[in-house]
Amino acid sequence: MGRVYKAEFRHEAVRLALSSGLSRERIAQDLSIGSSTLKKWIRDAQQHDTVVADATDGNPPIKRVAFE
């Protein structure tokens, strides 16, 4: 079984992928997740109508976390 990410992290990753202007591959790399994982999160969010593409929602950007 793979890593488990919090819903807030997934939501923010989808928002960044859809609104930042960066490639999905770059977003995934910056967040240390697989591009296929990000693609699945985007697809799931679109299917459940939970997509938020507005980059001005007031939430701070996700900080990259280093794992030891």
C-alpha cells in the first residue's frame, strides 16, 4: 500500500495543478508525489465536482516536506 495523504493536501495539489500555469508533472515533482497520483486526484475531484481552480482563494501554498 502506498502513502496516505490528507484530503487538504490532495485538494491543494489539485487546485495548484489546475490554476498555477505549471505543468502537472512539475507540480507533482514539487510536491514529491507521482504524476499519475496527481492525475488521479484531478480526475476524482472532477467526478465529484470538488474542483477549485481559483488561485486567489486565500490559502497559502503547500510547503514541500522533506522526509527522512
